Amino acid sequence: MPDEFRRRSAQQPAGCPLPWIAAAFGPRLAGPAVEPGFVAAVDQHAAAVRELLYAQGPELLPRRLDRTELSDYALGLLDALAESGRLDRPAYEYAVHRLTAVCWLAREHGLLAP
């Protein structure tokens, strides 16, 4: 599995993965190398994650994104990637888009500060 999907190394502390994800995947959202197709895919993944985490409760109304819930979601995704071992191209692209979306959501909602 590519190093960019490993959730922590011996030098990284346990806990919230959002700062690590932002450091690993945030640069993909900046600079001239960002392609419109990539941005559109990340936007779709961010919408899917928001829908998963926001629409809860009997009224299914949007609510503030919670750092713990986004962290738990990211850890679950990273665990699933670790269990799968090797990634084919579609799975790799899905993981990059989804983790970049998690990074964008964490930044957008101010969830990177402890």
C-alpha cells in the first residue's frame, strides 16, 4: 500500500488523524497542477462525506460537522485501506479523492486545531 495511505508512523502521535491527512493531501488542492476534473471529484466526495455525517437524527437536517465524527470516518477509511492491502487504480483514485475531501472538510470547518 502506498505510504500516503498509512495513518501514522512511529514519529506520528496517536489520536486525531486530521492534521496528518491535511499535511498529506492538502497540497493536492493548491497550485497550478490542480485540474478541474480532480477538483470536481473531490467536491463530489466532500458532498458524500457531508451527507454521511450531517444527515442524522429524525429530521435529517444539516448540523455542524464534528471533529470526532470526521476523525472516526477517516480512521475507518484508513483501516479499510490497510486491510485491503494492494489498491487497483480505481480504488487508489477513490482513496485519494476521499481523503483529499476529508482534508478540505477539516480545513473548511476549522477542525485542524486541537
